[in-house]
Amino acid sequence: MAEPYDGRVPADTFPHEALGVVFQVREGRLTVLLWRRAEPPFEGSWALPGGRLSAEERLGAAASRHLAAKVDIPEIAHLEQLETRSDPNRDPRERVLATAYLALVTPDAQPRLAPDTAWHPVDDLPPTAFDHGSIIGAARNRLRAKLSYTNIGFALSAETFTISQLRDTYAAALGQPLSATNLQRILTRRGVIEPTNDVARPTATGGRPATVYRFAARKLVVTNPFAAFRPRAVGLCLGIGTARAMVAGSGIRRTCAQGGSQDTERGNY
């Protein structure tokens, strides 16, 4: 058991706050939870939920506490520390360190929001306070990167889904259109998703009922470890736009619309 804080270093010597970047896919777009400030500085601007770290509190506990105080989220599917900001001028009142956490929420979670709190599309943010817009961008980039080498998509998806539904979730997170066929091939081959014994209800247009899938694991797993070591100047390639998939050797190679090609089995998608 940790020793209690003894007060030899005053808790307010160097203020430190914990911030939560909460993402959820809503109506086909990646959204972030923000609240509108009613007082200066940045009065009327939108901010990430969060607050000061108390003397005897861990950062993760502080982030969870402040999130719970601002919004009633039944369950956060995934939570990880994102980064710490230490710019002396990030807060005009005094120097404040900020540690941000990335939190992902599944689409079936419908938290109750306070009147000053709302979901905003990540690609169309309102005016934000402090450096929170930049932090949201860093969280989006972290999510996009992890989609290439982990199963983190589980934290944005329902318990079960069709491939077209999963395609829409990945497209929202990546900010680009995707090929459902290529997505299914890659994620199935890597063991990220697996079919269930169920099929979706037939649509009005008829046709063969779609197979219902699920994630093989609903906790974070590295599924393509070598992807993390391959530098990429441009975003992920998941059958984007006019991308062509072709068989080349033992892997599936893809020529991206942005130019160049990637081995989807040995590197990023």
C-alpha cells in the first residue's frame, strides 16, 4: 500500500490537470465530447472534460473522476494515457501541466449529458479553449495509427455487426472511405474479427442476408506488430478511394490512391 501524501511538497506548487478525450462514432462521424466554458479564460469556447489532480490522487483516477462529474458514461470500452502537455504558456493564468487520456465509447452507450456538454465532429470542431484542439488532433492520430496494428476498433463498435457496419465505423475513425471487401479480408486473416452463427435481417432490397461478425477479443491486442515499426508519411491504406488490391507473394499488396504500395500483411493496411 502506498504511503499517504505527507505534504512536504505543497500540492499547488505546480498545478497538474487530467483531461479526457472521449471519442464515439455517431451518425457515421467520429465525434468528441466537449463542454462549453462559462467563465474566462476562453469564455464561450469548448473544452475537454477534466480538472485538477488532487494531492493523493493518481492521474488515471483523476481523469475518471472528472469524466464522471461531467457526463454519465455507462462504460468506457478503452482508456489509455495519451500525452502530457507542458508549454508554460498553455494556460494564461499560470503554468499548468496537463495529461490527456484517450477514451473510446461504443455506439450503444448513450450517456446523459449536462446542458453545457455536447458531441462535436472531430473534423468540424467549434472554437476550443487552451490547446485542447491540438490535443484532440493528437488523440485522433493515435487512434488512426492503432487501427493499423491493433484491434482497437472493438472499442468503437457494437458487440456484433455486419461488415458494412464495421466498414462505416473504420471509415469514420480514419476519415476516409474504405472497401468493405478488403477490410473483411485483412481483419479476418489477422484474426481480429470472426463470424458468428447469425445473419442480419434481410433488407428491403432483398439479396443474401449478411453474416454477423464480432471481434475475437474485446480488449486491446497487438495484431500486426511489425506495422508499428514502419514509418508512414501519409495515412493508412485500407482500400481507400481508387486503391487496387492484388495478390503478391504471400501477402496482399495494395496500391493506394495517394501513391505507392504497401504490404498489408507485413506493414500497415
